[in-house]
Amino acid sequence: MSRFFSEKYKKLVPYTPGEQPKDTQYIKLNTNESPFPPSDRAIRYASEAAHSLELYSDPTSSVLCEEFAKAVGVSPDEVLPTNGSDEILNFAFMAFCDKDHPAVFADITYGFYPVFADINGVPYEEIPLNPDFTINVSDYCGIGKTIFIANPNAPTGIALSVDKIEKIIASNPDSVVVVDEAYVDFGGESCVPLIHKYSNLLVTQTFSKSRSMAGARLGFGIACKELIRDLNTVKYSTNPYNVNRMTHAAGIGILKDADYTAKNCAVIMENREFASEELVKLGFEVTESKTNFIFAKHNDIGGKTLYEKLKARGILVRHFEKPRISEYNRITVGTRHQMQALIQAIKSILEEEK
Ligand code: PMP
């Protein structure tokens, strides 16, 4: 740390992204990326946009907003595109949290929430999930704080039904409820239709998972016009050109290829069921995932040991050194071939452990 680093950031513990080692060609099942490339059209549009990179991107993202709004059934002034959904989440902490509006989220959820809270000087409370990692809805009813719920949750993969989330939203009319739907396209239920009923709901979505665009960085906030206006105030006060030209173009391209996205999601869900069943046959406990990852533990081998042994065999999964989940690994669902390689590797590791 330099002597110039601001006092207010000295205690900050940054988010740790999944490792991206360059030493070996790993089967990469550790950052919940799609195993499929973006659609041909997305790639073509992005390449064409590269010819105009001397120009700033459209700060209003008008064409992209229209396409996305159409896709999710809202109007263009009810959406705001950002540099990955991490940016819209950060904007939400900036816009809707402060000392008088502390944040609240689960003890086991997306690890960036406490980091966003800390960097914005926002006090926060972590509410323990039930022992089976489900959310106890009544914990959040009438809590009167800015609520962040990843639905489906990460890294557990477990989804909450929309009617339960609606209870939370309805019982907190004076607080914003942020529903992070990064993984909603893999079998979850979206809260987007509720934005027309509740002025305190912000839904966030990403193009990083189901739409194969993690490297392009594109996310969205979806909410009533007033909340979107507040978030735009934050955006125009930090980075008006937050979505670059190539990402705009790729985003429009992938939205026009909804069938391609739907087909990929269906394959990933099939592979998830295949791999989950195989893992259960091998003695794993697996949560009921509605995402593109599996959260699994085995009584005969520690979470960290399994992670290390898989890495030694060229397969990367994500292990979290967190008390309640240190025996688990989060395994991104890849192609059928990758899932077969994973199962084979685990079989041989379990043999070795005997
Ligand atoms: N929310 C959750 C629950 C996530 O797991 C992630 C991915 N790390 C994100 C948001 C952010 O994804 P991105 O910034 O790539 O849209």
C-alpha cells in the first residue's frame, strides 16, 4: 500500500475473481462462463462496430435499450445497460444505500455485495440462510433496509419463487429490493413483470452467462422509470460511456438470436441434470440448482482437497474458504464432454482416496 492511498479505502478487502491461470489448458469450470461462443451475428456486429472505435459509444444506448426492453417485456426507459451487472449492482449500492439505508443480504450469496457495501461506506447485515441454504422469507419481511437477493442464489444455485420474493417487496414499501437475476435463464422465474407493480423493485440481469458474453461486460438494471432515472444520475456522474461500441453491437446481435440463447440454455440445463445425477451416484450431496453451476460436497473428501486434486488433473472448479461452505465446490456446467471428463476425474480421485 502506498502512503497516498486514501484512508477510507485502507481496510478494503477486494473481491477475488475466479482464477485464470495461463500455465495449462484447463477445463475451466470455475467462473460460470458459457461453454458456447457468442452467436455468429453477435460476433459479426461487434467486428463491424470495431471500424468506428474512434468515436465514443452512444451514452443513451438507445438501440440496445429498445432491443433489450422488447426482449424482457418492458419499455426502453425502464432499463439501464451497464458494464457487466457488477456495475449496476455497484450503482444500486451508491444510489439506494447509505448510513440511514443500510444493506442486507444473505450470509452465503454473491461475494461482491459486502465489497460494494464497504467501498461505498454502507453498513450491512448478513442474514444466515437456513441450514439447507434456502432463504427464510420472514427474515426479510418488513426489515426496512435495502435488500439484495441473488435469485437463483450463488454459489448455492437455489431459487426462490416469485411469489415469495413478492412478499418481501410488498412488505418493504419504503426500501429498495434488488433482485440479482444473473442466473435466471437456467430454470429460474424472473421478477421483471413485478416492476410495473412495485416502485421499489430493481432487477439486475447479465449477458455474461446465458448469452455467452462475459468478456464483453454487459449487464442491465430493470425497474420503474424513477429508479432508472436515479441510477442514470449515478451513471452520468461516474462513466457516461460505460458500455463500449463493440459491446453495444454484440448485445444487439445476441438479442436478435434469442433461439440460439434458448438452445444453449437448454443444453446447459440437460448437462447440469446429467452431471448432478452422476455426482449423486458417486455419493455427493448436490443442491437443487436452477443455474449454470452445481454446488456439491462429498463426505469422504474435503472441499479443498477435491478442488486441488481436480486442478492437478487440469480441471478448475471454484472453492470458497468460507465457514459454512468450505466442504463444497461450485462447478460450472460446461459441454457434455467437459462434464464427462469431470466425472471421470472425480471417479479416479475417489478411488485414490479409498
Ligand atoms: N451476480 C451474481 C450472483 C454473479 O454470480 C455474478 C458473476 N460473477 C454477477 C452478478 C456479475 O456478473 P457480470 O458482472 O459478469 O454481469
